Amino acid sequence: MHRYRSHTCAQLRKAEVGQTVRLSGWVHRVRDHGGLLFIDLRDHYGLTQIVADPDSPAFKVAETVRGEWVIRVDGEVKARTPETVNANLPTGEIEVFAREIEVLSAAKELPLPVFGEPDYPEDIRLKYRFLDLRRETLHKNIVARTRIISEMRRRMDEVGFTEFSTPILTASSPEGARDFLVPSRIHPGTFYALPQAPQQYKQLIMVSGFDRYFQIAPCFRDEDPRADRLPGEFYQLDLEMSFVEQDDVLSTMEPVMRGVFETFADGKPVTQSFPRIPYDVAMRKYGSDKPDLRNPIEMQDVSEHFRGSGFKVFANILANDPKAEVWAIPAKTGGSRAFCDRMNSWAQGEGQPGLGYIFWRKEGEGLEGAGPIAKNIGEERTEAVRTQLGLADGDAAFFVAGDPKKFAAFAGAARTRAGEELNLVDRDRFELCWIVDFPFYEWNEDEKKVDFGHNPFSMPQGGIEALNGSDPLSIKAFQYDMVCNGFEIASGGIRNHLPETMVKAFEIVGLDRATVEERFGGLYRAFQYGAPPHGGMAAGIDRVVMLLVGAKNLREVTMFPMNQQAYDLLMNAPAEATPQQLRELSLRVVTPKKDA
């Protein structure tokens, strides 16, 4: 028999009853039932119940073992009695009567419990991550992550993609965040950068004559921590294709991602045909470019019902600003004053003056609109609003007014709030869509200039003619995002592969040809020697896994994450370098002065 095990802790079934077996694993918990000791033994694969009775030679050792000790058990497989069968456990029909127990490794008193997985401070969980990872839920999540990545690889292979690797030590490149820099010892005073994404390399792979590239790519960005981002590093399913238009990329990747979701959705419905929603439509209907389509609320422009009305606040806004509009957020079943007041209070908590509303209730044979707005605009206009929104008795509508560019995000947050509060969101499904036609440029208010809206390497719709002849802020890009349940899970575009178009695109944001040649020399140079039209995307693996396993944050699907302050509590990183390390790198540390 093998030194440590004949079976794993998930293998034994009724067929093995009567066999002598050997198991090794961690003591999950110990229970004393009137002289009989029950030990739940756990390994990577599962859990088996061990029984030690006072007559067994193993009993004395069994009495000494504690939670998370590592032990070897020799014993006989026995069938459980019908009333003691555990239907929730794959090994629940058997138990192993211990004949011999060997302690392989004792454990000190635990700094955090493994059994039962009670809530515990995150700093302790991260410091002792090796214990945290023994918890069933987290262990399952990490295994699921591996399986999801394997499924992605399999499906990419099936549709003709080849996995290539790109460098980790590379040059600095603008991808929207700060680079992590790595000093060069061989070339003092110079630095490599860790890739924010393999963007330029994957384009160069296409220029090099390969096609259908993908990789599970590590990406590094020195960003301020956010709830939906891991600090430091994250992983993407990165891909690129040659001789494609936007539709080719979308129609290739939609079945791949749908298949991944269906495989791990645990029976939950998955969108079969992803709607393609233009960015402008998404902002008007949902107030977001990553809408949660499980929420049925769609906003509408109701400006005409308020123009010249008795509700002077909105009427004046519309009269004084040609850009101004009034949007309605219909809220079915939200027709109570208590709910409307709660929404109004929430809006004030968000820094808004409030949130106007109308709610409808039966009055005799007809419906009456209630609330200050209804009183001010009159019955006819109130009825016109209700008819347009398709609302009925017991429903409500909330209103925001002004320049949509300024209030859209708040209106989107109000839509989300109303949907969640009224329980209109179907949480047991995966609703996916594409957001397309992103603005190529946006106005940077801080710097008072035009800037790239999304990805600087994308192809503008209309090509160089649009760049030469159109208002930059009116130009759309061949850019697209995949969205699931309110999270952006992938982003991509058709690339700008023409050198002159590339130079012109950067000139509009104030970067001249010389700067383009200096900062993107490899790509710019490559485009001079025959570049195919190409495009691709990258899907955020961490977010996809988080959605599929139902985790609340990304640290629950990552093996060894940093905390929210971008600190690795397990390995104590970042840490100061030794004087010798600094000398070898020709570096001197200048510590910033602390404010007195």
C-alpha cells in the first residue's frame, strides 16, 4: 500500500465496503459522541468520516488530534446505517473505522477558523491565506477558476485560435493607468515596464503574419484600488484576429463566452443572442455603458410634457438650456409615498437636491397622479406621462432634468436603486450584451482639451476622412464592450493599422508625429511594412469567475491577492530593498517628506 493513501477523501463509496484503505488529509473537525470519536478528514478532493471507538488501537491517538492536524488513517470501510447517511456528501453512505492513526504534522492554535467559515477580518484572512484557502468556499472558487480558464482555452482552440506568449519585461505604454517600473541593472538609470496589457505585442503578432492569437495574459497596472479591480495584477483572456471587421470579432467571441457561461452557470439562464446596444442608446436608456439588463427599467425622454408646464423648476431648465432634457425613470410597483420619499432621501444623500416623482393610484373609475409634480403640471400632462411610460395603478416615475451628459450617471444610479429596492431584478440569470459605437474622443474638462475616449489604437469610424473633416467629439470608434449583469467583462476594438491615420488620431489630442514615433515606435514602424486589418478584445478573467461563482469581490476568486491598500500581507510586499540591491541597480531612494 502507498505510504500515505490508497484513496482520496472523495473516492470511497458503498462498493468499497469491507476494504482496508489508507487515507491522508487534514482534520476538519472532531466530534465526541458518547465515547465514539468522529473525525471529518479533508483533502483537496473532498471529505470522509472517520470513526474511532475505544476498542480500536487508534483511539488513543484519535483523542489527541485537533483541527487542521495532518494525519494518516488506516481502517476498514463500513456502510452507514440508513438514518446516519449524509446525502449532502459524496462519501455520505460510508465511514472508515480507524485501526491506525499516524500524526504527520501537528497544527498550532489557529489564528482563524477553517471549519464553518465564519466571517473573519480580511487582514487576518489575507495574512494567513494558506489557512483561508482551506475553507471550502474559497477552495471551490479557486478550483472553479482553474476549470473556467481550461474551458476558455478549449473553446478558443475549437474556433481556431493559437496560444502565444508575450513579454512581461517591456517598454512603458499608455493604457490608461500608471506603469509598474522595473529598474535595469545592466543599463543603469533605465527601466522596463510591466505590461498594462499585451496590446502592442498582440497587434505586432498580427503584423508578423500570424492569425487568431490568444493568451491568458497577466496585466499590471499601478492604479488606486477599486471594488471591481484587483490592485496590481489581473488576468485577461486576450485575443486578436486578422482580416476582420467588427462583426467578425463579435460573432466569433459571442458563442465562446456564452458557452463558458453556460458550462458554469449551474442551470441559470444565459442570454442566447447578445443584444448590440449603441453607447448613446445605453446611456439614454440605462444611464450606464455597463447596464444590468436583469433590471427591466428603461428610462425615457419626457421633456415635451414639461416644456411650458406649471412645474417651473423643469420648465425653466428646458427654456434656458437648449441641451437640457427631462428623463423619466419608470418604477413599476413603486407607487407609494413611503417608497418615493425613500428614493428622494437617497438622492439627497448622493449630493442631489432631490428626486421628483409622480405615483399613480385608483381614484373612482380612473387613475390619479399624486405628488407635487402631478399637482403642478395638471391632469392632462400627468396622464400623458403615464401613457408614454406604460404605467398603471400602484406604479411610480422619478424625474431628473438638465444636461443629460451631466446627470446620466446619477439617473443610471437611480434606475439601479429603484430596480433593487422594488425587487425587479432577476438575480438568477446571466444577462449579456455588447455595447458598441463608443465615442472615439471625449472632452477632458480638467485639461480643457480633447482626449481619447477609450483605446487610442482603435480605428475611427469613417477612417482618416472623419478625422480630417468631422467634429472630433462626434466621431465614433470601432470599439465594443461585453457586459454581464452590470459588469464590463470584456473590451475590444478594430485596430487602426494605417500609419497616417494613426498619426492624425494622435495629433487631434496634441501628440505630434515625432511623439508617436518615439512612444509607439515598434507599432508605428511595423505599420510601414504591410499590416493587415485586425481587431480583437480582452475578457477580464477575474470578473468572469467572480460572476460565475457568485462571489462578492475579486479577492474571493484569486489565490493570493493583495489587500485594498495594495499590500501583500502574506509575503509583506512591497518591502524596502537592501542597500546592496539598490547599489547594484544604481538607485537611491528619496523618501517623500511627511506633512507635519
